[in-house]
Amino acid sequence: MTSNGKIGVALLSFAHVHARGYADQVRDHPDCETVAVWDSNVDLGRRVAEERGLPFYTDLNEVLALPEVDAVVVNAPTAEHRDILVAAANAGKHIFTEKSLTITLSEATEVMAAVQQAGIKFMISLPSRCRPEILFAKKVLDEGLLGEVTLMRARIAHMAALDRWFSGDTAWFTDESKAGGGAFFDLGCHRVDVMRWFLGEPASVVTQMVNFSSAYDIDDSMVSVITFQNRAIGILDVSWVHRYGPNPLEIYGTEGYLGIDAAPNGPRVQWISNRAPMGNDLQGYVIPSSLPPPLPSPLQQWVAAIKDGTPMSITIHDAWNLVQLLEGCYIAGRQGHEFTF
């Protein structure tokens, strides 16, 4: 703890596009105090530390040895995650990290073992799991209100490659050795995680991946078709070459259908089911006010767990599961044939 009794947080890298947002959340949280900045990119780290009036360190181990550092927020290039996360766990520091956990499953397994052995509070940023429409869909699935799921189709896309979003400090997003992959590995994490959460253990996957725009030397449009162990089929569709159009999520079952799309007043959810309870007024289009309340954000949950020991809705196992499915999808795409998990 810091001298004023707050959770001391070190910010480990500002490489990720969301790093400043997380730094602001820590700064503004009444139970936290930012005490240090480290970055493998010395110029970037020193510049941001000076902007925020914080001490900058070039030695990660020196930061992790600081007694006032209780926890770390990791926004480094994904290729650096394994070393940073294992070091932080071994130092007994609570961890909040951007996705993906790591690039490879073997690295993810090392991180999970270190986190479990250390007994620290771990959180990965998967904010979709806190959204009312996603919580509603999970409830419907858990209660069997769609029957057996036969197909889930999910798209997430924007115009990052068309408009060349990444350069300078964020150019690493387009380097496969640092990022793990392109559109699917970055943006796709959100839908990959939700599909894995909804449908369970994957069995096999086939993938088509292309570089459509030639803006970056990395995949910018990719589709994976996964067969899950429960025989459901999942279609994941991710793109950085999407100018306009919806990003729908659709789930089809033997007894019903649930679809999620954007609308001007919030998420539009359609639910039609033979298993809807009698007299239930949610069948059809479900208005946002009828959805479950949102959960606290991943960072808010993490701070509460450190301070009060409250449970978190996202675990290290979820982070491992995400890497498992990401790796399988990319192996299938790179090798050009079905990959079996």
C-alpha cells in the first residue's frame, strides 16, 4: 500500500491503444494511486511518465521490487506479456492486463501456473462479458431456453486497415511477431472470448485469412468456422476493412433464436423461443431496460477484489481459453487445413 493507504499501481507500458484509458481509470479511482511507469519503449515510457508527473523506470525488476507497488496494469505488446506477467506474479503483484494473455498457448500455460502459484488477483480486459446484452444471452443459454445450440455466428469489424490507424507507437499492432496476428488476434478477441464462453470446449477449426487492403503485412480479414465438442458450429468473422454495416451476434438453437445488434437507443436484442416461460413479456425484441444490469468494468472488479476480496467474473482460465481458440484458428489459417484441439 502507499503511504496514504491506497493500492499502489505501476503502469507497465503504454504500447496499447487503450493504455491511456486504463491509466486514467487508475488515476481517478479513489482506492488507487499510480506510483511508477515502466516501458520497454524508453522514449514512449519516459514521455508519458513526464506528462503524468510520475517516476519512470527502465528496469522492470526494479519496479516490481518497489514496496509501494501492490499491483500492475500491463499494456505492453503481446509478445512481451509472458515475461512481464510471470515476473509480476513471481513478485506477488496483482495483475490487470490487456488481451490477449499471450501469443501462444504454451506461454499462456506458464502465465496461468505463475498466477495460480502466487495467489494474486488477476484480471484480463474482456469488457464484453460485463455488457447487459451479453449477460442476457448467457442467461438464456445457461437456462436452456434456446434448446441445443446448433450455430453461433459473430462478426466484429472496423476500418483500421482502410484508414491506416496504426503507426508510430502503435505500429507493433501490424507486426505479427509482436502482436500475434492482425485483425482477428486484436479486435477478434472480444468475439472469440464470448463464443468460447457460450459454446464451451472447441473440437476443430478451419480458417480463411487474407490481407485485403495491403495497408499492413498482416491479416486484415479472417473467418474461422469452429466445431465445438457439443456439436455446435461457430462462425467468427473479423475485419479491419469494414467501412459500414452491422456487427451482429446470432445464436440458433433447436428451440429458439437470439440475436444482438446495435440500435440508436442501445443494443437491440431479439429473442424467440418455444421455451419462453408462460406469460413472459420479453419474447420478441427485448428493450434495453429489460436486460440485466451491467457488471462493474473489469478494472473496477479487479480493484474491488484486491481491496475487499470480492469475486471477479473473469478468471485466468478464461484468459487461457481465449489463447487456446485464437492459436487454433491461426494454425488452421496458416497451414491451410483443419486444426484439431
